[in-house]
Amino acid sequence: MAAPEKKLVKSKSGLRMVPVKDIHTSPFTLSEPPWVPDNECVSCMQCQARFDFRRRRHHCRRCGKCFCNACCENKELLQRMCFIDPVRHCFGCSGQFVIPESDQSVEEGSLFNCKLSSDHREVSFDGENDKHEPVQVEKIESVQILTTGIDTEEFSKTALP
């Protein structure tokens, strides 16, 4: 079977390589979020610093919210959104996970960056001092989302119904 045709698309968030036909789109693909309009964000949504001609606003490509450079300086390749270059992420969307060993609590666990493989079949976890073997997506039985340190009231406003 031949690889599906793809086309290069320029969006306000960056260059994306997307399938020509929707039937070839991965079920893991995410669409670009709507950006908070510039006139609705006069200050950083993280540190509250006011935007002016020296402090520019930047939109997180994952959530669409406005941040100053210091709060949105991470750049990562967002394969699930089909970007071909690394794009800006706020700290909340950076994709870091705590993986405790079986005899540890979450607080004692190691912090890892989680990445989905280009074919969307494996998840890899890279940490500062350790590296876990990639896990096949089809073998993941459950995921536990911990909200420690997250403003759950703000999170519930943005969560899907």
C-alpha cells in the first residue's frame, strides 16, 4: 500500500504537513486550538505581566492562550498537530510527566518528557537521569491524571464536556 499523499499548509501557528484526504488522518491528530484574540489579552495569562511594545504576546500552539516570552519559551515538535518545525508551548502544555517506580509515591517519582512517535504507535519517556523503554500505544491499559499543583477550577473551564 502506498503512503498517503500529503500537502504543506501554512497556518498562523506554523507550517504543517497534512494528509490530502481526511480518511488518511491519524486518530491521534489534534486540530489547532482557537487563539485568544490579541485585544482580549492585555497581560500574560501565567505571570500577569502587561504586554507593551517591549514585552510581546505569544500564543501557545497547544492551548491558544497568550503568554509573555518567559512563560512560553519552550519549543517542541507537535507531531500530533502535524507541525514540521518545533512550535511554542506554555509550561502547562509542555508534556512533562512524573513516573513513580512501583515503591515510590508520585512526589518521589522522576520527571519525564513524553513524546509520541512519528507513526503514533509508541510513546517514549525521556528524563534527566533515566530513560524508559518506549511503550506501544495499543498496550496502554489506563492513564491516571493527577491534578496536584493544577488550578482545577481553571482546568474545568477549559476541559471538554
